[in-house]
Amino acid sequence: MDKDRFNVVGTNISEKASMIWNVADGLVGPFKPHEYGLVILPMTVIKRFHDCLLPTRDAVLAQYEKVKHLEVIDGFLRKASGYQFYNTSKFTFETLIADPSNIESNFRDYIGGFSPNVQEILSRFEFEATLKRLVESNTLYVTIKEFEGPKGYLGPDKISTVDCGYIFEELVRRFSESFGDNAGAHFTSRDIIYLMTDILLSDIDFTKTESMTVYDMAMGTSQMLSCMEERAKELSKDIEITLFGQEIYPPTFAIAKADMMIRGGDPNNMRFGDTLSDDQFKGYKFNRIISNPPFGIPWEKEKDSVIAESKKGEAGRFAPGLPKISDGQQLFVLNGIAKLADDGKMAIIQNGSPLFSGDAGSGPSEIRRYIIENDWLEAIVQLSTDAFMNTGISTYIWVINKDKPDDRIGKVQLIDASHCAEPRRKSIGTKRNDITDRCRGLIIKAYGDFSEGIYGDENGIYCESKIFDNDDFGYRRITVERPTLDENGNPVFKKGKPVADSSLRDYENVPLKEDVDEYFRREVLPYAPDAWIDKSKTKIGYEIPMTRYFYRYQKPESSDAIMARIRVLEADIAKVLETIAKDGE
């Protein structure tokens, strides 16, 4: 795979995106900088459609004349165009700019000639409102003229579908940044996506697998799906890949659907809506799921729908429990699990919270318990910090597998790849590190070997793998009670039992692999001989303390070394003060 792909966008793609974005020079005045994307994004999609359709334009127009009297004509015109879309207008961008006096009416005729699926895409961009502003500000002609020039050409003979996806990504990033939005909220950089795809495809026998369904529940511009298809086709050119995705942000949904139409896939598989409250794929099961849903985002507005779904029990998606209202990322995990086929596998990105948040019995803990006790958690890979464009925090790839191989049954692999990245030459937002080919190879090697050890090279880049039993993450949360004492210091009894003093109540977490009574005798009774366990209140919890498992003790700097540094600093300060004193004389 081309190493430049791991730089998010290759130089030529970035330059092409810059050339297109510079069309906004003609918008200065009528549009503020943060509004440029309102014009650039839909116009780029329109121009991509335009340039794709040019070679078959005459055939489509001829076919249209033959079938326009029929009630259903879509199939004929799609066949003539060679795509899932078409345009029956007599205009092209070239003829549009040849008649500047009638630019509005002619352009509206051109837009109206697109097939209904393109009309839906433009509606998601709210393009009609943008078009009115272009007309009112007399910038429509200039904009169309700029896109008709060499910098705006997006034909498939020059720009592949994969590269066009990169261009869309880059334009969305620029729009998000200019709007003050988190650019990384809408897509994931390619280095991380390719790591996820390789994890998801690593155990597939492509000599026997003829087809595969892939789903992304928060697809953004759909580039995760595109990468899955791209990578699978590299491994087997004959495999049939069917892609499905859902997205809530209208502009990125529009781009995703446009991208799918150009690729020749089924655009109806790209669906709009809130995955948590408006599931567009009820009853569907998928072989592979790849996703980077939002984390740290409240689910307050989806609350009623989510709670109603949870009350369906196993017939719904959220039966095990609900996370804190302030962070809905675990709901996406449960959604993915509900949609995994019996042989399905999912790679989903999470932050650190789902590893340990919530006490035993809480929603987050119950979700972890549900996943681990069903033996679906195959691996967790910790990525380096500064790996994403909109956050510098630690992030993790959770690998969920409903059909673990025999050697992984009852086991979970944890991989610390926080040191398995290389610094970028130029940061993009907070993204300062890349998972290069070399880094990805080390991580995939560690994952594939499924053994404990350190995988690294001579340059200090490494990852570490550890294997755990499922039970290693579980614990019993016991309630330790102590008696209420009377004024003489004697325990108070009621119905023959000591009355617990709630102010002295304490809790202990006892590992599942350890006997509770033995733990109590060793850890509690020596310090509180009158204590007892209220076993009716015992709860089982699960947590995955990655930091503790991979902690490496670092010997503190010696006092002599610290004093030596202090003396150097003192000497430097003394020289500065001496210089200042001389200058003042």
C-alpha cells in the first residue's frame, strides 16, 4: 500500500483540494470565510458528477428522448450513463459559462436534470439557500467558471474514486476548521483506518470467502467503508463487498452518498439519521463493522428513544445497561454488537472512559460485563496520543469478535501501541503522530501472534502484547459493615443481628479469581475485627486498567543529578544578572 496514504492526504491530493478551496477567492465579501464550505462542498460534488457523466452525456440524452414518455425511466438512464445517477439537462459547465446573462435559469435547469438520488444529496447540503445567495451576490457565474477551469476538473480519468474520497475529506476538514468545528469529528485519518482494516481482515480466508457485508454506524464521509473495500479488493479481486453506513451530519452524509454512487455501489445503503434514536438498519446483520463514533458527547436528546429501546430487553440494542448521560460512546458499541452476524467482527474506536468508568452494577460496568462474559472481547489496542486531528488524548481500538478462534476463547489480548508511532513532519490539528507502515506491521504482528512479548525495532518504536483470562477483569464489590455502638461502646442488636452503622460502611473490590472470605480474613478483619460482609449487597463488576497492566517503573533522578542541574541554572542566572548590572552602569 502506498506509504503516502498514511499522511492523511498525499501531496498531490492536498494540492488539488487547495486549488478547489481557492475557488472561494471569488466569494470574498458576500460569504464569510467560515461559510465558504457551504459553496465549495456541494459544488465539488456537482462538478464530480458532471465530469463523470461527460463521456456518456450524448447517450443519456438520446436515451431520454426515447423513454421520456414512459412512467419509469430511471433504469434506462442509469444504464446509459454507466452510473447510479444521470443528468438529462442539455447544459454542461462549458455551455453554462458561455451564456452569462442567463446563468441562473440555465444552471437551475442543469441542477433539475439530475436524477432523484442526486436531488436528495443536494437537499442535504441545503443547496437551494446557497444558490439564492450566489445569485443575489452575483457570484454564481464566477463560481461556475472557476470550477470549469483546470483546477476544478474532477473526471475519473484524472481523479480516481479513492483519491476523490481523499479530496472530499480534506475539504470537509478545511470547512470544519474555518467554522470553528472539530475537524476530526467527521473523519478518521487513514493510518488508523488501515490498522483497523487489517485487524478486521487478518483472519479471513479469501480463498473461501466470496462476499462480505461491512457497516459503519457513524460513517462521516464513508472513508472507513471505502478503505475496507479497497483493502479487501487488494487481497481478493473477486470478493463481493457490500457497504452500509449511517450518518447524522447532513454535509458529510451527502458526500458519503455521492461517493457511493460514483463507486457504483447501492446509494440506498447510505442512510441519514441518528444511529442511537433512529436506527436505519433494524434487523440487519453484518460480517464486519468498522467505526469511530463520537465520544464524550451527551445522549440527552436521544434519551427517550434510548430508554425505550433498552426496555425491549434482548429484542433491543441496549439491554445490558446504559452509560452516563454525558457520554454515549458505549451505546454505539452495543449497537454494533446487536448488528454483528454470528461470525461477525467489529473494530471500534473509544477513549479511555469505557475501560474503567462506573462502579460494579453501574451501566458502564454492566456493559463491560455483558461483552466479556459473552466472550466477545478479543483485543484492545492502545494508540499513541496525538493520533487524531481533534484530540490529543489516549484512544483505543476495541476488537469485538463473535466467533473467536479456539486459542482465543476465554482470553483477551491487550496491546499497548502507545509507543508505536512516528512523528509527522507537519502536524494537522492535534495530530502529530502517524502509524506508518512499519508501525502498523509491528502491531499486526503482535495481534496475529497472540502471545505475550514486546515487538519493536532498533529505532525505539515498539508495542507490547499481554494475554489475560476474561476473569482477570472481573471483581466482586463487597459491602463491609460495622456495628452501631451504644453509649457504653457495645454493639446494638435488633432481632438478634447487629445493627449496621452506615457511617462506617465501606466497600472492597475482590478479584473474581480470589475467594471472598479468604480476602476478608486477610485484608479486613485484622483492622476491623467486628466487621462483616453483607452478602446481599455484593455486586459483580468489570474494569480494564490498561495503564496499570503496562506500567513501567522509572527510577527517579538522583539527588546529585538534580543538584548538578540546579547549579548550572544558578550559574546561568548569575551571568544574566551580571550582564544586566553592567548594562545599567
